[in-house]
Amino acid sequence: MKAQELIDKLKPYAGFDLDIKVHLVVMEEELQKWFYKYPHASYKAELSIDDIGYSDRIVCIGVEIADD
């Protein structure tokens, strides 16, 4: 995805906050212990710009699990 594509998609929502989540697959044996059998564990996350590669024109975005 190009940065401009993301900017264009988010432009109508410029005043909105971002709610970022990371979904991790839960192993079947662990899932059997859960009351609600949704196969993903969800965690709130925060985005950061890890690096900007000017020579190859790449923006590296990092995702960190947020402390709740």
C-alpha cells in the first residue's frame, strides 16, 4: 500500500481517533478452555513510525501492544 492510499482512505475521518487492535490466533487446545470460542485474542495497540527509508521510499510502521 502506498502512503497516499492510506491518507486518502482516512481523509474523511481526519477528526476521528484511531482504535488499533492486534488479533492473534489462539491455539485449539487453549481455545477449548475459553468460554467464548472466538479463535483470536485481541489486544489494544499503538502505532509508531519506526523508520523512514528515503533511498527506497519506504515508511516502516511498528505496532506495540498497549498497556491496559
